[in-house]
Amino acid sequence: MTANSLSISQEYPPFITSKRRQLNVQIAQEEVYTFFIKIVNTMPPDDVLREFKVVFIDGLDLQYSHSIPRIYKIFLNDKEQDFYNTIKRCAYILINTWKTSRKDKYIQRLVNLFDIKNLKVKANNFPGINICKSWLENFINSKDYQEIKLFAAKNDEISKGHWTNRYTSYLLVAQSVNENNPREQQEAARKLYKQIKDKFKFELAMYIARSQSAVSSTTRYKNPSVLGDNALRLIKAIILKKGAFSHENIANIFIKQTQGQTLEQFKASIEKYLFFSVDHQELVKTLRQQFAEILSLWKKDYNQEIITKELFLRACNRVIDCFTTENGKEPSLLFILLLSQGHSLTLVIILLKTILISRNSRRHLEIKIAHLIHYYEKYPEDECKWVINFMEIFNITFAIYAENVEYNLIKMEEDESSNPQLNLDAYRVFSQIKVDRQKRVSSDS
């Protein structure tokens, strides 16, 4: 341990002395957090890792431990959950700081500190040591620790393993808004979410460009989806709907037309809007009927109220619930109906149209997607192909309609068909970064 590290280590005694232990556990926890916030911003990462090991691990990983590490004494009166919360937040204080400064390799080293071999060896004469060992072992086997390991993985490693790992970004959204998580974890989750999303958008744009070029190699930028060769055709079909009847234009018209409506009128309007120009008319008839029945029961007492911005948002969130999961645990009937009959794209477009009229519902939608992932993660990949197909289409569609990327479909050759959808091979996709109009005007002037 360095001299600087040792001098800072001497700050431990105030929060672990007998007098401090008599104080509120929360006060002791705050002093621990303050300590780690200080050292992670003033000490080299290797020294910070040594301090973390000194506080939480040293002593417990020795076969002949006979003294309880001092920090554990704060929690020994049946406060295992308080210990969990403390070690978890301390870990995220380090993770969040190192993520910001791009020192990811030290996050991996933090995870490696928990690779302890001797925890299961009992110290027969020291029952207190056994309690502490069981706590740390329980933490290592917990979901909390698995989430910590996620932040240590490289982007190309995150999607490996279980099939749901490909959709980790949605689980990160759920972490970032969970108020039971420490704020450092929420912030780290937001950063990693953005990193994964940006990587997907970049890889998708490069794959599109490379796959349409006869002289470019497609090996450098692989297809970020698992749809194979169908991905490019799907992308063209999604982009094709442009012009006066584009999803964006229809959404803007809907927003203007529903101003001043009552909630009851709005329910009828959004039903028409969502199913406008949807294919598979027989399916649409069944869907509209079930959707209308569900939505009509929602907040009936407010039916004659003029819809406000808040009510508009809540109504759109309710629409999302209807088409994903209503209780946050199981898929909704409409979700199962659409996907089981192979209409993933129809469902994705309905969800997209909802977000286009209510951008603030995006996070609510992604949390619902996270709930669906948690529901289906207990099933093997072979049994979830229709869910995976939906997720892949969802990812591509929302990447195409991302605010900072614009995709356009350009006709490269003439065809005899009056319906361009019949010959998508005649078109090429071009993407470019959108420029903020206000910034562009400012820079031009």
C-alpha cells in the first residue's frame, strides 16, 4: 500500500470505532461513501482498489481469519441488507467515476476482487466471521453483483451468453430509473445505455452502407441484428413510407387535431390513428375491438375532461401498456395476439406511432420492454424466436427513427411496377447525421 494510500486509510477508524457503531447506521454509511468519493477522485485507481479490498474483503478470504473486518461490525445486528446496500453503492461510486474517465479496465479489476476462493471455509471458533463470509458470498451470488459485472464487460461481450443479453440496453433503462438503486448506479446505467445504443446505430449505418457497395467488404462492419439478409430489406420497407403520409407527418396532424378534445374523444381518435393504414384488415378488426374495449375502461370518470399535456402523456403510456405488458410481469393479450400470428412489424409500427406523438413516453416504453425481457428470459432461445424477431425489428425501427440519424431511400434504377414495394432491390438506403437547425442557422450567420 502506498504512503498516500495508507494516510487516507487512517480515515477509517472514525466510522468503525465503538462510539460510531452506536450511531445510526445511515450516518456510518454516509461516511463510507464520502471516503470512497474522496479517494476515487484523488488517488490512482490501483490504490483505490486496494482500499476497497482492505475495507470489504481482506480478512474474509483467509482460511484462518479470526477477526471480523471492522466495517462489518456496523451491520452485524441483523443488517445484511444494509451491508448489501453499502458495498453496492461503494462499487458504483468507483464504476461511475471510472466510466466517466474511460478507465474501464479498472472496473474489471474491481469485479475480479470478488473472485475469492476461501469464503466457504468455516472458521469454527469464530461464528461472527462465518456470518460475514456468508454475507459477502450471498452478495457475490446476487443479481446486484451480476449487474455490476455487466459494467465491466466490453460492448462486444455484453451480447454473448444468454439470448436476452442482446437486449441489455433496455435492462439498463430499468436500472437507471429504479429509485431503489443508488444514484451512482442509475448514472452509470444511463451512460452504458447510451454507449450501447450509439454503437448499434453506428454499426447499423455502416452495415447498410457496406452491404450496398459492390467494392466494399461487409466483414468489417457486421450486421448488428440477427435477421441476416432480411435486415436490409426490412430497413428499406420501413424507410419507404415517406412523403405526405409519413409516420412523422401523420403524427403531427394527429397532435394538432386532438387539441381541445375530451378524453373520450381522444380515445376514439388515437384508436383510428394507430390503426390507420395498417395491413391485415381481418386482424385489424379484431385488434381494434379489443383495444377499444380496454382503453374505454381507462379513467372513465375523466372522459369529459379536456385532455391536458399530463393526461395526453398518461394516455399514451396506457396505450403502450396495452400493447406490451399491463402489469409489468406478463405480456398483454394484444402483444401475444400480434406476435403469435407473425405480425411483429405491425406491433412495432403501432408502438412507433405512439412515441411519435409522445416523445416523453419513450422511457416508459423501454421499461416495458425490459419487463418483457425479464418475463421471457426463463425460456430457451428456440422457444422465443417470435419474441426475438420482434426485438430485432423494434431495435432497427427505432434506430432508423432516432433523432440524430436520418435515413433516405433513393431509387437507383427504373422498374415497371407501380408499387415500389414489389422491387425494393431498385432502391438504395443513404444515412446521414441530422444537423440541429438552430445550430446550423447560427453557424451560417
